[in-house]
Amino acid sequence: MKILIVDDEAPARGRLRRLLDEIGDHQVVGEASNGREAVVRARELSVDLLLMDIRMPGMDGLDAAAELARFETPPAVIFTTAYDTHAIEAFERNAVDYLLKPVRRERLARALNKAAALTRPQMAAVERLREASGEFVEIAIRGGIKRIPLEGIAFFRADQKYVLVRHDDGEDLSDESLKALEERFGDWLLRIHRNTLIAVNRLEALEKGRGGENYARLRGLDDRLEVSRRHAAEVRRRLKG
């Protein structure tokens, strides 16, 4: 795994680096001294895991974890801290583990194994998305065919006889059914309603309406999409995973 070490104290970062060298099978790709720097470096380096302190000046580790969770493919987080008062908050931020300083090598090794088990499905999903990114949806238009890159599509929604395709450059209508699209691009798409398929990598949040309805918010879109009760549990699972 590609690991980023985050701590405002250089000796603490050095100790973790030495422990990781002793354990082996992992690559430390960088260090950061606060939460804001961690978020920036995690995005730049496409890390799989952050070993992160909680109490740091500026943005702390808990707030940084909340920012990291908004990534298209969020990295795993293991908190390392001298305090045991933030455990509940840490796991509410979907932390893989919570290690008290001074961190012991055996305890760190177990946490790394747990993180690796979680990140393997993430890496497999990313690979599937990369394979699909060269594919297109073809739309019949007057005078020919319009090819829309799959990676640029936010959602498909059935609209009477046609399917509305919302993409980065606007909207088009397709005569291909949602069922056929789901069969072709199942790894890329998620059904949230009987009439709607969304791009999994655009999913940002599941929100409640005033009447208790569920709505999906997608990256880059102002409007929210209705999520049926039948599909709400799977949407929640995808957000957590």
C-alpha cells in the first residue's frame, strides 16, 4: 500500500517510518504535518492509507478524515494519537483502526493488515472504472451518431419512450433501455430508482427530504436525484465502502 504519514511532530513521523520499514511490504510515499497538508498530499500522491495523528494545529485529523471521505476513491485512515478520548469520533469518520502512542510494531502490523483487506476491493473497483473509461454511449442524432464518453456521464433517467443522458456537456436522449445500459456498464453504474442509474464515482451523499424521502447528491450537479426505499440501503453501502 502507498502510505502517507501525518503528524505535527517530526520524531513521531520518524518513528512510524522506522516501524513501517521493519514491517515491510508497504511504501511510504510522503509525510504531512497537519490535516490540510494531508488532504492536499493524499490527492496528489493517490495514497491508499494515511497514518494520521488527531490533535494537530490548524485542521486536525478528524476534520481531515471528513475531507478525505469526499474523494472519489477515499483512502483508508488509521489514527495514531496519544489520547484515548477520540475513539468514538474516529470510528464515526470510518477509521480502519485507532492506535495509541507509542505505537507498537505488532499492533501497527495488525492495523495494516486490516486496512489492506479493505483497500483491495477499492483498488479493484478503480481498475474496473479505468477499463470502462475508454467506452462510449452512442446517441442517434440527425445526420449521424454522437459518442459520449462513459466517464463524462453523471446519470441516466428513463423519460417515457427515451432515456435522458446527463453528461458533462449537457443532455441527450437515448433509445437504449436502462436495463441494457445496466447490463453493459454494471461496474460503472448504480441503480437508485426504477427509472434512474447513476455513475458510482459521482455519488457524494444521501440526503433526506422534508417528507423523509431519500435523495442522492452527485458531484458536479446542483439538482438531487430521488432514491427509492428499495435501493437506499445499497446507496448507503456504496457511500461507506
